[in-house]
Amino acid sequence: MFKKTETIKFSEILSIREKTILGINPPVEDFAFFDLWSKPAGLLYLLNRMRINGNNVHLLDCIHEASGGGKSFGREKIRGIEIEKPSAYRKIKRRYHWFGLSEERITERLREMPKPDAVFLTSAMTYWYGGVKKVISILKQELPDVPVILGGTYARLCPEHAEGMGADSIVTDHWIPDSPFPAMDLYEKPPYGVTMTSFGCPLSCTYCASRILWPEYTRRSVPEVLREIAYQADLGAEDIAFYDDALLLNKRNYFYQLCAGLIKSYGDKIRFHTPNGLHVREIDDECAEILRKSGFKTIRLSLESIDPKMSGASSGKVAREEYAGAVRSLLKAGYSEADCETYILLGLPGQSTDSVKETIQFVHSSGGRPKLAEFSPIPGTPSFETAAREMPELRKEPLLHNNSVYSSWISGNISPEELQELKDLARKKS
């Protein structure tokens, strides 16, 4: 079906008909892993498209199948076991873990499933390639004559490195999903649903890879998104996470129409969540009230920094006023301080700890709750190029991109003690 080449285009994949396809979401090797409504959306959209094209599809989600009980709003607690750290992390004084099914259990699951004609293996963070490599090794032992096609974020951002993982083919171009919904029915009982009103982002933040992964910003129709949500609600999902990077863009002509449909269909029966963050400049009294009435339970706000050097705003005052106004509106609509969790970037090249402290204190004083988001140098972004000029090895070793340890252990931009001080400050008002 496939000849062994370094790369394969989505057009070749989408031409497959009447085959058995196995999609795999691999385990994660990292210092920590949390389920923030995390599902392999791209793989699930693709599997549904393959099914529409006449193929028989199956899913092995090594993360989901290792869950150890539920957490709030459908999120899952993923079991992890401590493993030896890779050489790139040897000097880091933190424990390293394997999150997901064990290698033995992955082997057992492969033997339980119908033999596929091809395996679609997805990848997420660039520094999670350890789990990808292990799964490919298992596949080559258990299904040596079945081609393995590697795609996803890691394959897109680090194609040369990904070529060394042992897959038969690597997908490096992008595909705008055109299937009506992700194949969430492949889970025996999905703990929650996921949706995207758009692919890509119209903004160009220096640290974000959205424009690299999705060069064109594409928005789906409101009826299409409502059908996708209805499909997952019918599967039993009581929580739906929006994966959008710009959900409130053109809110009056798009988002408010979507919310009208949500209110009409579900009332308070479905809870909605925004883990990627909402742009504070779009939230006023009307928007906050609509969010609450539509069932948006988990609100995440994107502030990043009030330092104009970091935020790119014309002045720190602009960011301050927009954020403070958004929080006032949300509190007025009935949300609590805890609901107004706010992402603050930490560890950007050239960012001072005093700048982070000032932003944390401002969030507290405005009635919000700070949540530190540690910087990861993502290949292809301007911030990565800045970081790589100081540390060229970032270009060769994706493990060094890890946001959990980059700022405090790898780059040296901040000491572990300073990081802990900032975390303590974020947890309580000074």
C-alpha cells in the first residue's frame, strides 16, 4: 500500500480505501502529565475521515486506557511509573515517569485487535518522542510487515529528528480536517468531548506554533460545530472542551450565534471548558453573561504579561485595563475568583523574574487567579530562534524543549529556587 519513503502527504493517506487502519496515541515520558481535556483530536478527525472513505478503523489510546479514575469535569488521572531519565536530563533533580500503558500491555492490546493494513501513530509535544520511539519498536516486533505512518506535532516541527524513530513514513504537511466530528465513539465510554470551531490562529505570537501547524486560519460553520457537539453529547459526554486558540474572535457574528444554539439545545445539561485560554480584550459584561448562560464552566484567561516588552502591547496600561475589565465582568456575571484562572508566561527569553512577579501581583489585585505557564522553545517560532542562538543544541535535541524544566534547569534563565518563589506567590496573595 505504501512504499518506504521519508515523507508522505495527506493526499496519499486520504486516498486509502477498504483497509483496516489502527490509530495509536502513544504513552508520554515526562516529569509530569495532567489531563487537561487532552485527546488526540487530529488523529480522531483523521480516523473518522478514513471511516467515511470506506475503511475499518480502530483506536489504541495508550493514555486513556491507563487512566486511574476520574477527576473533575470528566478529566482523568493518568497513572505513571518512575523510569530512568534520559542523558539530557541526568543533572535535573526531579523524578521522571512513563505515563500510559506499559510496553507489555501495549503488546497485549495489539494482539487482541484485528491486524491492521496500516498504523497511524500520532505525536504531540516535541519532547515526548520517547514514547513514540518505544511504540514503533513494539510495532516492528509485533507487526513487522505493517507500515507505520508517523504524524502529529512532533513530526511536523522536528521532521529530521523524527526520521530517526523507525517509522516507515512521516507526514510533514498539514491537513484541515473535513470530517464532521472526531471519532470519539472509538472510546468505549468517552469521559468528555472535544471540539474546534477553527483551525489555526489569526495572531502571530512569537512563542506559539499555531501559524506553523496551521498556516491558514479556517473557521467552521456554527451548524457544523453544533452537530459535532450533539454527536458527542449523544455518546454520553457531559463535558466538552473547546481547543480553539481564538474562540471569541468576531464574537458578535459567530460566538454569540454558537452560544444561542448551546443554550437552546442543552441549557445547563452540558459543561463547556476553554483550556487554551480566552482573549481578555473580548470579554465585557455582555460576553461574560453569555458565557455563563451557555454553560461555560472552566474559564481560562490569556494575559501572559503586563510588561509591554513581553506582551507586545502598546503599553502595560492597555494590558492592565483589558484584563481588569474582563475579570470585573466575569465576577459580575457570577464567576468566582477561582474561575478566573489566568495564564502568565514564565521563562521567555529576556524576561525578568520581577516582570513575572509584577504580573502575578496584578492578577491577584484584579480578582483573578494566576496560573504560571512555563515557556517552551518551539521550533520554527521567533522565540525559539532567539533561544537557539544562546543554546544551539536546542536544534538537535527536542528533549531540551521541555517546558517543565527548560527555564529552571536547561536555559538557566531562572533558578529552581526563584521558580518555587514565583509558584508560591501565584498560589496566594502577597
